[in-house]
Amino acid sequence: MAQTAQKPLSKQAETELDTIGAELRANARKREQKRQSARQIAQEAENLRKQMIDIARTQGASEKRAAVYRSRLVALNLLETDMTRRLGTMRNKQARLLSALQIYSRNPPPTIFVSSRKANDAVIAAIILKDITPELKKRAQALSDQNRTLIKLRRDAALQNEALFISESDVSEQQQELERLMAQRAELEDQLLREADAIEARNLQLEARQRELRGLAPLRALQTPDKGLNLQVPVVGTRKGSYGETVDGQLLRGLRLETAPGTQVRAPGEGEVEYAGPLNGYGQVIILNVGGDYRVVITGLGRVYVDQGKTVGRGEPLGRTSNLTDKPTSVYVELRQGDAPVNPAKGFDLSKL
């Protein structure tokens, strides 16, 4: 940015410039410390996000396990119902037989009053009773075994039900905890970056005061922007490529800016968010309709704060550049009229870049 000297410095101006210079250096250190802290928190949030992805990958296995538990639980419940029914029937039969035998054993017919035929029947009954006793014991043992099996089935069903609950709730609890931690870190990261932005804004004021004291004024842009648009550059950064230039083998149809990681991206003007989110090959993208058949396309964001359909005001935060690196990040801004890219100088004041 070309500048022209207009007047010599006074002693008072030199003193103020020294004070401003010292504050600028101190602010630069503070700003970098806050950005570094925010970067560490952003990395923690990224690690948590990766854990969420891992959980999502293993969730399929958990869901399969839960399906197995449900299937086993249904089978156990059906088996318990059937066994309860069969045990009830067996108990009823056994109870009737034992009741009849007990009555017979308590009240045998007196021998003197028994006819020979009835005596024969009594002998036969005694023989049958003797023969049936082992069978009765066997049935009683079977009944006991079945009862123990039923108790075990009920215990297994309870265990399967507990396993199902744990399987279904474990993933949900982990996800909720990770989401809480991610939101907490995102809030802290934003706070630190807002503080860094405030320091940056203060430094811009100090630098403007430096230029004023030195009698320097920036030259205006050769091309005057469309006053109907009056858009502001969405990030504080350095121009690394302009409309019509070839950068890294790519012909630019917009403006490429280099900015610090975690830099806030603001709305260049009032408008409606037509798109906000990831786009293949472009990362996080925002398309803002600023009226008059003009749209501003911004790519290179790490985080997006706004949703599609939202109306934003000039200077409202839209998102931030990636804060997962200590290297400068690149933001690309394109002005479109209809579907065709036009020179951003038509709508933006580029004199300060």
C-alpha cells in the first residue's frame, strides 16, 4: 500500500509513537498467546471429534450386539412362558396322583370286610404302587430339574435385559459426554479468539494513529466500488491474489487472502445465507445473497456459525478460519452477479489490502 509523507514529526508525536509501538508489541505477544491457547483447545476438540467418529464406527457393532441381546431375551421369555405352562400342567397331574395315593394309603379297606375280588384288587394296587414309586420319584426329580432350569432362565433373561440396557445406553452416554466436552471447548476457543480479535482491532486503531502522527495517508483504490453494494472484506488479512491473476497455476475469479489461523470471518454486507456448510473440495463454504442479483462466496472456513436461510447484518460473525495449525490460512472471496464471477473491486473497497 503506497503512502506519502506530509509533515515532519514533533517531539510529542515521537513520544506518542514510541508509546504506541510498545503497546503494539505487547499486544502482539498477548494476541499470539491467546491464539496459541485457542489452537491447543481446538486440537483437543478435534481429538474429541475423532473419538466421536470412532464411537460411530463401533456403534454398528454395539447395535448388532443389542440386536442379539433382544433376540435372546425374546427367546428366553418365550421359553420361560412355555416352561411355566408345562410345569403347571405337570404339577397338577402330579398333585392329583399323589393325592389319590395318599388317600388310599391312609384308608385301605379292612381285610375282613373285603371280598376275594377286592382283595385281589388291593394286592394289584399294592403291586402297582410299589412299581410306580420309582416313576413318581423320577417325575418328582424331573419336576425339580425343570424348576431349577426355569429359575436359571429367569436369571439369564434378567442378565440379558441388563446387558441390553448397558449396550444401548453406553454409546449414548459416551456421545453425550463428548458433545458436552466439545461444546465446552468450542465456547472457550471462541472466547480466546474474541479476545485476540479485540486486541487486533485495538492494534488497527493504533496503526491508524501511527499513520496519522507520521502524516501518512493510504492511496485510494484505482477502481471505485459500486456504492450500491458497499461490501467490506470479510477477514483481516493480506492479499495474495486478485481477480484475473494466476496463483499456483489457478486463474483466480475472486480474491485470495492470507490470514491468521482462527481469524473471524464477518458478513461483507447484509444478506441472506443461501448455503452454509461443507462443499466437496472447498471445505466449509458460505454463500451470501447480498441483493441486486449479487452473491458473495467465501471458502476456506474451519467453522461456520450461521445456518442456511438466516438473514445476517453487515459485520455479523459468519465463522472462523481453521485454528488447527500455526501457519497462515487462506480465504477465498468471490463476488458473483447471477452465476458469473465478477471483479470483487466492483463491490468491495480493496484500498486497505
